[in-house]
Amino acid sequence: MAAPARDAARTGPPSRLTGLLLGIGLGGFVDGIVLHQILQWHHMVSDVAAYPVTTVAGLEANTLADGLFHVGAWVVVLVGSLRAVSEWRSGAWPPSWAFHVGMVLVGWGLFNLVEGLVDHQLLRIHHVRDDLGAPLAWDLGFLVVSALLVLAGWALHRRRPRRSGRAGAPTP
């Protein structure tokens, strides 16, 4: 069976935006599920005096804020997924694993850097460990790990793909 005509039009690398969106959304889910729900180190507004986690009303407000945060992460993953399907259906080359996973890690790290700088340092609505008296070290450690995610992801993304038997076609 002959390959579809659109295969002849496939050129250039796949989009980086899809991996970035998936990394941002999945990074949000990891943050919310692991730090907010499983470890319960903080919630979205757990360092806001009006919403103390020591009261039922405060926990309700924090749980609502966490839920809205998860909705936002879900929307970003949905947009990234729809974008991936759209690109593949239009005939774009599928990304290699290194290209895609690298960009997912970059997106995750960028999410953490922005969230860590905005929520932890600028707005001070929560910290990585709100359950401790001096959370700055945890916040700084979070930023360092986030920067390492970006660097590792970019290095993986930039790795040259192996070539397949077809001329000019990268191996997925």
C-alpha cells in the first residue's frame, strides 16, 4: 500500500510547543498531587492568613483553590494533547522520544520556576513546606531542582536523532 501523499510534504522538526504544554500541565499535576495531596506540605493559599489550614473553613478554601489549580493543569494537558493530534494528522513528523521527553521536562521545569518565583516569593501565598518554620531553604531547593529539570530537558531535547533508512527521516 502506498504511503499517503502528505508524507512527501513532511519537513522540519516537530513543534516544541506541544511538549512544553504537556510538561507545564503534567508538572502542575505532579505538584498538586504529590505536594498538595499526598505529602500535604502546602495548598494553593495555605500561607494566606485568611485561609488557615487549621480551620475547616480554611481547608475548604484551600481545597477549592487546589481544585481550580488542577482544572488549569488539566486544560493545559488537554490543549497539548489536542495540539499533538492535530500536528500528526496534518502530516508533521512525529518527535523522537528525546525531542519530546526533553521538551516535557523543560515545560515541567519552567512551570516549577514560574510557580516557585510567583507563588512562593512574590505573592507568598504558599511555600514548598508551609508546615515548617523556615521554608526559604525548601523554596530555594525547589528552584534549583526546577532549573536542573530545564537544563536536563533541553540537553535531552537537543540530542541528535538517529536516522532511519529513509532519506532525511528522523527515527521516532
